[in-house]
Amino acid sequence: VARRLSLKKHPECHSMAGGKAIEHLAQTGNQELLTFRMPMQQYRNCNFSFSGLQNLVSNAIVQKEKEEGIQEGEILSCVKDVAAAVQHAVAVHIIQRTYRAMLFCIKNRILSSKNATLVVSGGVASNQYIRKGLQNLADTNDFALLCPPPRLCTDNGVMIAWNGIERLRAGLGVLHSADGIRYEPR
């Protein structure tokens, strides 16, 4: 979404990563000026997906560009409102699906209802709006919430790569030939 909104061109966001730029602009945006249908409401499981939301947001941006008479790549006058609405929709989706997972774990005795802990890490855990929503969810359901400090909430890809380096050095679970491995896009 940050890329589609051309936030690298925004004077307040030119040096920020996309998620940080969305969070920054959302602080002064009005999330109620745009509403997005929550993804996957028809599925009664714990899965997350943002592709449907991404399409809805992309279509809304195209519509706003037409309304404002600007080309793709120019900054919308309502960019802060779009950022706030997107951040809110993402937060609600994460909170709803996490709540469903918490209930599933308790019902199936995977977690004790006492001393249960929700751990959130990676880039999403650096977003204070999402973190606050998850804190409210955890508090309401008597869960502890553990999140690394925001400076440590970086891209999961980097953490996975580092784990790979450590495993390679230790010789653990490293294949020396890719023969016979079947690759799938998912």
C-alpha cells in the first residue's frame, strides 16, 4: 500500500520503510473517511490473508486519484486518511483472527486459560496501533502480551536468513543438494 501511495515521495516519509510511513501518516488521518470490508469473514478459521484487502485498497486509491484528477505516483490529498483506514483494517483483521486462535487454543486445551501468553514479533509488532489493539485483546482475555522492543521488530526474512546462516555453520538440517525437492509457490 505504501508503494502504491508513493509514500517515498511524501515529504514526511521519504526515508521511512512502508509500514512505518503508513503508521506515521495514520496518526493524523481520519480512519472513518474510508472503510474497507474485512477479509475472510466467511471463513471460520484462524488464517490471515491481506490480498483481498490489498485489492480493495488499490481500487479505492484508483477512485481517489480519479476524483482528484491526479496520475498514479502523485500524492493524494487524502493520503493520511487512506493510511489510517488501511492501518485500522489491518489491525482489526489481525485482532479478530488472533482472538479466534486464542479461543481455539483454550477450547482444545493447547493453552491453559491461566498464564497464557501471546507473543507478537516481526515488523507488525513495531506498529504501535496494532500493538495497542493486541494489548487490549490480551488484557481482555487474561493473556500476557510479549513483544520485542520496536527496534528489534524487523523483517522476519532477515531473522529467517540469520537462522539459516547459524544452521549452516552448525551443519544442522542443511541439504547439500536440491535434487528431488519439489518447489511450490505457496
